[in-house]
Amino acid sequence: MKGRLILVSNRGPYVFLESAAGEEMVRSVGGLVAALEPLMEANGGVWVAWGGRRGHASPAPSRRRKVASAEGGSHYVLRETVLTEEELRCYYYGFANSALWPLCHYFVGRCQFEQEHWDNYVRVNAKFAASAQAELSQGDLIWIHDYHLALVPELLRRAHPELRIAFFWHIPFPQVDVLAVLPWAREVLAGLLGSDVLGFHLREYGENFLTCAEKLLGAEVDRERMCASWRGRTVRVRAAPIGVDYQAFQRLARRPRVQARAAEIRRQLGTPLVALSADRLDYTKGILERILALEILLERYPEYRGRLTFVQVAAPSRTALAEYQKMRRQIEEAVGRVNGRFGSDDYTPVRYYYRSLGREELAAYYQAADVAVITPLRDGLNLVAKEYVAARLDDEGVLVLSRFAGAASQLSGAILVNPYNPLETAEKWAEACALPPEERRARMAALRENVRRYDLQWWLEEFWKAMAEGGAPADEEEEALPGRCCGEEEAADRATGGSC
């Protein structure tokens, strides 16, 4: 492919900190960075992102620096887009995370629609587009990521009609009657339609987008070929669920210190059964509902009292928002209630950790857990479920997974639950703990094969190919869409890693 790759995302691979000693670059932690940086290190290019720094004037200056690959690969350029305090408050905490985030996860009652937030969202998207334009050369390819930057494709298209632009939307894309609630829904759709290729984790999300474009904008859509005609151009919609680096997790899990740490965790917990969940602290993740399900489990199945420990890791998220501070208090109160009811001097049913874990520590917890209980109320995909599977060194372990996580359409070896029904979750949780060895191993073997086959490299290659070609018609893509929603009769094919 001619030209360079220019990535555009809200967060980049580094956060910049300023002190009396000077500027320091600190590694960012997050799934998007982990997924995309290998591509940049292999191919070079430019990454446009906010670096965590607050400017004091608008427009604040952009900063540019070279980043060397840790593995001796290509250098790439990191172009930092600096945001002001007002822009951060209104664009990030405001429109992106108090309007688009709850709306796309179907929490319409939590949405805040403020004109000031929208105005700053428009301004910041223009700022990111200007940073990308400053880096453009003939033949470059732009790949924009996620709901923070939905207007950037159209802004770039206006200035550069022949530019190749791809966009990947990493959260659910809602149905038309939900998106229509957004006062600026048409502007968001028009912004996304500036792309040549639009990527989603699931075909369902892509179909929702096409319906929204048709009903709210009047675009002509072809659902069979998964494309939309808009302003004389054809926009291809691509479904490709992101994977994890399976081999990297396997190598990590085999490290002696990780295995030793996993054994130490089990000794410290002191129960024959360990269940685990790891999430960002967010209302979409269903943490409070999960603790209620555990409470019901211990009520209805007293044989698990003293035998089962549940570890809940909650990584801090959006700590500046009062809503998230209130949610943290509610979760901690629920943990205290369960531990008070069922705990004793030598038994603590819930171990709650409000912090982020490093990769090695998280891999050790994955190894230590007999059951992973991943039950978001709604999730675009959910990589924690895939990481748990990838970190297993044998066919032991059970995955309990929400029906409303995007990954549920792939991971048919999981035990699926409705997280809004705590009684069902409790019963399925008990079922997972008591699975016969043969069924447990069969389920995990199917999960491991799927996660291994459709890994991070597969996702990068699939979408890279779509970007390079400008998108392929859907009937030519169908064989490589494991994330497409399937009927019950197709479950066996999915369980062995087959496409739908």
C-alpha cells in the first residue's frame, strides 16, 4: 500500500507529564493502544492523539516527536493535540462520555445533551482534523478511532476529497429509535459517512448504522452488500470483532513468576473455588448487579459459603464525574453488606480492589480463577473475556458471559446470562462452579480455539486489507465475519471457530 498510515484517536500510546525536571513520557494503558501500537511499530507512520496535557489557550499548540519501537521496528511520529480545560470538560467528560457513551449503551436516561458540550465536541474534532491534515502527504491513509472523533472523517473529506479514510467504532452502535434521541444525530452520521470504510465489531452494529443513515439522513443503503451511498460516494461497512494477542498472553502466562503469583493468590484467598471479574468502574459493566447475584448465590446455595471467593477488580474511570463517585460508593457498600452477611474471621466472600492491575498481575489472576464472571449490562465487545481465555494454559476454567456483550456472538463455549436477572446469574454461576470436568474442558477448548484463531493479528490484517482496498463488498467478506450474530442452529460451527 502506497503512503503512510496516520492513526487518529483520542488517547495515544503516551501521556505527557510536566514537572520541574522537565517533560516525561509515560506509557498509556488501554486496549486500543495495545491493539494499534504493533501496527505502527511494524509500518511506521503518524499517530495523532491527545497526550493528557491541558493547554491554557485555544487553539493550543500541537507537539510532535519521534517514538522508537521497543522491538527494533520502525520509528513512528506521535503528534500530540493539546486540549484546554474547557474542551476536556465539555468534549470528553461532556458530549463524548455524558451523551454518546450512555446513548450507545442504551442508557438514555443517563444522557446529558448540552449545547456547550456539543459546540466543544465540534471544535475539538476540528482540532484533531487539523493535526492530521498537517501531517498529510500524497497517498496517505487515515484510520480514525472511536466515538470521540465521529466528525473527523467528514472534516477531512471536505478538505481532501480523494483522501482514503477509514473509521472504527469500538462501542455498540444503537438502533435508530435510540440514536434519534440525540439532537445532533444527523451531524454525527454525516461525519462518519465521510469515511470510505466504517468498521464495527458486529454486523448487527453495522446494520444499525445503515438503518440510521437511511432513516435519519436519507442515504441510500444496500444491506446485502453492507454499504451506503452518500453525496456521490459509496461507504463500505465492515464487521470485524477485535481480538487479543493470544500468543503474547500464552507467553506471559508461562512465565514462572506469573505461575508462582497465581499459586500465591490462591493460597492467600484460601478457598477451593475462585471467581474473578475485572472491569473499568462504569455503570455499563454491571458490577453492582454482579455483587447482588453473588449475594443470591450464597443465600440459595449455602454449600458455597466458605468455599467460593469472588475477586472484583474495578479500575478507576472518569473519576471527576460525580455519577462515577456515587457508583463507587454504592459498590463498596454492597461489598461490605455481602462480606458482613456471609463472611467470618477466616473467610471473606468478596475481595474488592479499586485499582488497575499490570499485565503480569492480571495474567496471574486469570490463571488463579476457576470461573470468570464477565457480565456487563451492555458492551461493544469485551476483551477481558478473551484475555481470560487466552491466559489459560490448559482446558480448565469456565467463562460466564453476559448475553449483551458483543463477544457473546463469538464465544459460544461460554455460559451466557442475562445480567439484569440476578437470580439467573446466580444460578448460572453455581452451574459454572459445578460443571462436570468433561463439559468444562470441551467448553474451554472451543473458547481457546476461537480466541486463538480470531486474534489481534487477524483483526489487524482484516481491517488493514479493507482499508487498503477501500472496502470489499459484503458478499466477498462473509467468510471472515466471526462476530456476526448467528442463529441457534449455527452455534456448533461457531464453537469450533468457524464463521457463521
